[in-house]
Amino acid sequence: MKIFKTKKNLNSYLSLFDKNISVGFIPTMGAIHNGHLKLVQTSKNECDKTICSIFINPTQFDNSEDFHNYPKTFNEDIKKLKESKCDIVYAPNVLDLYKKNEKAKKYNFRKIDLFMEGKFRKNHFNGVATIIEKLFKIIEPNKAYFGEKDIQQLQIIKNLVNQINSKTTIVGVPTVREKNGLAMSSRNKLLSNKEKEKAAMIYRCLNYCKKNRLQPISKLKEYIIEKFKKTKELDLEYIEFVSLNSMLPIKNWGEEKNNVVCIAAHIKKVRLIDNIIL
Ligand code: PAF
């Protein structure tokens, strides 16, 4: 596995590739877990070469404490990526990607960013899109892989490739879960086993919606809000029922597989998100 720290070295290496070789790309912020490795596996099944980036993108954090506390496990990440036979890792420092004091670009996501992560994390998606646009311009992947756990981010990226006329195909990959249902996330590394058990309630609530899909949305919402109120370790930030394509809230169920129930909650200072497509 080749590891590059600069876009210059990465590009000189990529320029040696035959034009017909397909490249799959997985952008990450490190703290690699089985969810990332499933993206690597999917890329390896579909593309000739797989590239992973490891870069904690400062412009997508609205909270500097969250940015500084983000788990950093570079050596373990490299080991895991090597074992999963990823071909190339690009792990730059900030100045390889941003000019000094450079801010996130402003995009128009046509309302996809109005609710949930877009509402609670100001400027978050401008930061995500800024870094993805930069990475896509450097790597020019044929396909890029994103986890469905960050469903709103996935829809934002699909919108971004249209805005910037990118030829990259965006592939969403289903969420990988711990045995207890908790969605795999880099932030889980900040939780004890006991806290992970508590946090699995998020998935139980999503599953409750699946099992009770015939009930009105307002009733399910009420049930989940009450459930969180009774669980003192977990603070609910939002529960939203949205349409999959627009990411806008719905009052009534739409067609099957077009509805998403999304939850964001805090356990201690760790912020977790999850969703289920119904
Ligand atoms: O989902 C993430 O880990 C990040 O938002 C991403 C896509 C790597 C951009 O920094």
C-alpha cells in the first residue's frame, strides 16, 4: 500500500496509471472502523484501484472542542487499511489542501441542508463539500463511496457532483452496526462499553419505527421523544422523519423506501447520528 502526504506526490503516482484503470475513492477522517472497511471492500469489488484519504477537515466543524477531540489513530488506521488491501492512502496536512485562513466555500444545496445536520451544525455541509470538491479535483475518481449512516451528507454529495459537473459516481453503502445495533462511527471510540450499550437505544428507536410503520408519524415521534426523556444518559438533539430525496420533513409516510427516520443524540459530550430508510 502506497502512502502519500502531499497531493503533488499522489498526482505524480496517479499520472502513471493507464487511462482505462477505474479508481474508487473513500474519503475519511480516520479512526477507521468496519464501516469504512466495508466501503473499501465495495470499492475493491467494483474498481481496479482503491484510494482512501485520511484528513480531519477543519472547515466542517462548527465547534473547536469537537474538532480537537476527534479521535486520531493514524498507525492503527494504516494497519487496518493495509490488511483490507487498500491500494493508496492520501493523508495530507492542512496546508496541502487549504491556503492559510481559507474558509469553506458557500454552496446552494437547494434545501437539502435546511434541517437536521444542516440546521444543528452551522456551515457543516459547506465544509464537507469544500473538502470533497478539493479531493475529487485531485483524485478524479470514477466512483466515490459514502456510508448511509450520514444520509444527509450522502444526498449533499450527490447534489455537489451536479453543481461542480464532476464525473464521479456517488455510491451509498448501507450502515454497518455493532452486535447491539449501534451504528459504527469513529466517535464510538470515545465511548466506554457501558455507554455503547446505552447508545444502542438510538437503533432500537429506529427499529421501533420500522415495526410500527403503520402508525402516524406524529405518534412515533412522540413515543421516541418520551423514550429519550426517560433515559438520562442520552440527550436527544433531533428526531426527524424526512423524504429520502429532498431531506425535507414529512408529516405522512411516502412511498416505501422513500422515507428516512433520522436521530441525533448526545451521550456525554459525544454526538451520534443514525437513521433508517423505510
Ligand atoms: O464523513 C466523513 O467522515 C467526512 O464528512 C468526510 C466525507 C470524510 C469529509 O471530510
